[in-house]
Amino acid sequence: MSNNHLAVHDSLRSRLAAVNCVVLVDCIRKIRVEGLADNMIAGLFRHAADELESRTKTKDREVDSAA
């Protein structure tokens, strides 16, 4: 990949991350309004991250075995 292509890719990734952060912060605010404590919110996000990681690993293994 050319340096220009990498720069464009990094720029797009940065903009996507910024949008996702806004969505996550809004979600956390709404959860707080419902009365859930910060440590419980953190636990929910950790659990979601673990689930995402395990599904990604499973998907990667399926792709690897198909090759």
C-alpha cells in the first residue's frame, strides 16, 4: 500500500472511531440516567468486549480453516 493510501485509511479509521466514541458516550449517559452504577456499566462493556473478541476469534478460525 502506498503512503497516501495508508494516510487515507488512517484518517477514515480516526473519523469512524470519533463517531463511535460519541455513540458510546451517549449510551453510557442514558444508562446512568436509568440508575446503573459506573462499575456495573464498566462490567457490561467488559463483557461485551469479551464476547466480541471470542466471536472474532471463532470467525478468524473459520476463515483460516477454509483456506
